[in-house]
Amino acid sequence: MISFRSTEIGLHRAGAELRQTVRSPREYLGHLTNPVFFLCAAAVQDSTIPGSPVDASGLVVAGGVASMLVLTALTWLPQQLSADREDGTLLRLRGLPGGVAAYVVCKTAMVTVFATFCALLMLAGGAFILGSGLPDTLGQWCTLGWVLLLGLMSLALIGAAIGAVLPNPRQAMAWVMIPVLGLLFVSGIFYPVTSMPSWLQTVGEVFPLKWIAQGVRSSMLPDSALVAETSQSWQHWETFGVLSAWIVAGLLLAPWLLLKSSRRESGSRLAARREVVGQRSY
């Protein structure tokens, strides 16, 4: 489990790594391509949500805000974890009390910063470029806040668990992208979830993205858009329950998988990998 001391150390480490990232524009400019893609996808929408006068571009913008969390936590984070395992970072942390738990906190904090930045950029771009609007009331802003907070926590822990079992950073993208694209497809990001077969709706409801996207829509879209939602309800309690369950599972699973992964590491295995990399460079 993650202790208070591990949390403190992890947050301190996250601050140091974020300062290094800010000094290297190439590290964070890649994150900006995701909001641009979703804004372009929303801009080409020229219809309304079926059965509602609400512009379909608002649905895509809301889905894009939720997707910023997924694309950061489930693609960038596993690659970072795999790279740190390859270069011996996790091996060194294994010898420190609470080192692996602090590492999980650090990466979760970094994902939170990157994903929040991209989500806010998506939200602002949709409002000021496409006219998709912003939450109108304090209650809607609060809804947006707790949905994004719980969503980030759940997805970051999932990403940490995935990164612990991926073979290496070169294969991380190939292993992760297809499931992530499938998740985007079944979660009602680009079109109403009710337009899909019921069995696909059920699959989407197992994972956090569907509930995050629905929570974001509830904070941005009027109640007339409920015709495109399951049960014709925003289902806030269900959203809170599913995301909380994923957080609990991630807190139990991610540190254990990372510790198990680090235990498989040894100095000889690290040296062997470096020798292979050195041979390839010639």
C-alpha cells in the first residue's frame, strides 16, 4: 500500500521531473497533438445529436476532454514505466523503503498535470473556437472537477499496472494503442453510446472512459441531450461508484505489479540489455 511518506516523496520527485520537462519543449509538445485532433473532429460535425437540438460537436468536445485523460494515462505512462524498467530505475528503487510506492505517486502526479493541461486546452478550444460552451453553474463546474479527478486517478493507476507488465518501451505503443482505440470506439466519444448494440454498450460500461465522458457531458451539455444517454440519465452515482472501484483496484494492483516487475530485474539482466543496445548502435 501507499503510505503518507511514500506520497510525500513521490510528489517531491514529480515536481523535479516536471521542471525538467518544462525545460524540454519536445517532451510536452507531443501532448498538444491530441487536443488538435479532437478539435478538428468536432469542427467537421454538421449535425445535431439524434432526438435533440444540441450540436453534435459538443458531444465530441466533451468526449475529447475525457479522452485526454485516457491518451495520457494509457499510452504515455506505460511507455515511461517500461523505459524506467529498461534503464534500471525500478531496480534502484527496489532497494529503497517505499521506493516503488513513491514512484507510483510520482507518475500519477505527472499524468495528472499533463492530462489536466490537455483537457483544459480542449475545453477552452471547444468553447472559444467552436462555441461548444463551458459549464454554466458552480454545480456543473464541481461535477466536471470530481469526474476528472476520479477519472485521472483511476486511469493513472491502470496505466501504471499496464506499464509494469509491458515487455519494453519499443513495444509499449503497439501493445496499448489498439485496446485504447477500441475503448474510444465503445465509449461514445464520437457519437452517442445509445447508437451502438447493447452488448457493446455493456462492454464500455465496464471501463472508466464511458463514465468519464458521460460525466463531462453532464457538466457541459443541457438536459435535452439526455436522449442520447443510457437510461436517459447522467448517472452520477454510477459514475462515482465505477471510478471509485477502479481506483481501489489500481491502488492494490499497481504497486504490487511494479514491485513484482522490479524483483525480476537484476544487475546482470540490465547489463545484458545495455550490451544488446550497444551492439545495435554500431
